[in-house]
Amino acid sequence: MPTRTCRRILLRDRPVAGITAATFAEQSVPLPEPAEGEALVEVIWLGIDATQRTWLNPGATYTTPVALGAVMRGSGVGRVIESRNPDLPEGQWVYGELGWQEYVVARTGGLFGVNPVPPGIEPRHMLTVFGVSGLTAYIGVTEVLRVAESDAVLVTGAAGSVGSLAGQIARLAGARVIGTAGSAGKVGWVRDTARFDACLNYRTDDVPAGLRDFAPDGLTAVFDNVGGVLLENALDQLALHARIALCGSISSGYTAAGYGAGPANYMQLAFRRARMEGFVFYDHHAVFPSALARLAGWVSTGDLHWAEDVVDGLENAPVALQRLFDGANLGKQLVRVKPDGQ
């Protein structure tokens, strides 16, 4: 009887700029067997996030880099197909850091472990609204910016998985929200589906003029996913005592050369007596239960909308990651590991 195998994607070479065919390598190994207390999980979906590009660089950021020759880290959902753990019975859907591979041996456990998908939740939604994207958006808006009804809010990268949810959560708090996106199609989706009050195409619109028109008295809160010129545009249009949440700087490409230059007009923070704060969602794990409860409530009432951009095939995970930096995705970038994935 032939040995069953597991395909894995390994980090072969640290990219200097964009991800290329030489960055990763595919490897097949014998199917792992679970030990006592473990379960064998078939990976069905992978969540692709821009921050994964930072893990390919040699230096540590908020976490350690992926080692050369190691399986690429990443969030995923899958089904238990063999178990020696009563808390992970066969057939159970689970989510967690599963990595870029077809199968993984897993244990239950905490923030970075593997956990059962709650009953009634579509499994892949643990990678979107109930996962990194939803929690990052919620924490940035409610814990860092503390958005209220009186706010005029800018969300850069508004058609992305985090930005689109952040803007909607700000609107649910009663604020007026404007976004930026990079194509007419994305701008339309942000306005019509995510229901922002306004959205600017940063490639074709006069962004400074658009921000002035939207907030003549200045922006009171900014949720920044992009950095670069758009962050400078935001700083030039701040109200007194404005707050800025730094979530990402995707305009930098997150390459080994760095994560973007400081804004040339950073003194606007002093002139406007503003506060700019960076954050990582998992530092706020104490609020996860209440955050997930509120997100679930908004989903059930139809008050939150999100898009999923699906690429098929484990072998295409590297392409899916690069898509984020090419601006090719709308909403959450997902990889369906096998074509028959649910």
C-alpha cells in the first residue's frame, strides 16, 4: 500500500523585494501520525495576511522570522481526520496557526494553539471577521482610537480585510468615515457594500482636497494600513487632539530594506497635539471574548460585510501573498488548499 504523503511549502530563500519563484520550495513528506494528546488535521483553508511578508525578512519584528527550510507559518482552518485527543474528535473543524501544508499534527492550546471552531460558525470565517482581520479592526477602532459619534475617521486601505471592517465598526459607533482604495471597483465596493460615507481613489483623486471636503474641521481619528504618502496626507488634515492608529505600512512592501520611512511632516503631530500609536491585536487578548461577541452580533444582524478573494491550490500560496502587495485582492485573501475544500 503506497505511503500517504503531505505537501508542504518551505521558505527556501529570503526575498530582497517581491516574492519570486525562488522564495519558497515545495516538499512532500510521509503523512505525520498523531501521538497521545494530538490530532491530525487536514488543512482546508489558509488565511493570507500582509504581515506574513515581514516574517520572511532576517530581523525580528513583533515576532521571530520564519527559519530557512521551515514550513511557512500562517493561519488556517481544517478538519480533524484522526485523533488521540478527546477535545479534538474526528470531524471537528479547528482553526489556528496551521502553516502552509496539507496536514498538521496539532494540540489544543491558547492564543497560538489550535482550537475548535465554535458551533454555528462557518469555518473559514475564523480567518476573516472572527479572526485576525476582525479582531485587528475591532481593537484598533474601539481600544486604540476609541471612536465615538463625534469623530470624522479616515481608514486607509479601506478595501482590505482589516480596513473594510474597521470602517464599518467606526460607522456602527456613529462616526462619519472616509476610506481610500486603489481602483474604481474597490472604491465602489467600499461605498456601496461596506457603506463608508465616502471613499477616494488614491491613484486618480486629489486626496488632500477630498479629505478637506470630507472633514473641513480636520480628521479626528485615522486607522492607517498603508503609510507613505497617504499617512502624510492624513497628518496634514488632522484636527486638534486627533488620534492615529498605526496598523500597517503596506506601501513599503515590507521588504528587507525596511518598513517605510517616517512621514516628512511628522511635526503635524506636535502642531495638532495629536497621538499616533502602533498596535498588534494579540496584545489585547483580554478583550477577545467581548470583541467576538460584538462581532457575532453585528454579523447576525447583517451590519458587517466583507469580501473574500480565493486562490486555489497550496502551491499558489506564495502567489496569494504577493497579490496583497500588487493590490490585486479585494477583501481577505484566502487559499483553498484543495479544490474540494468547503
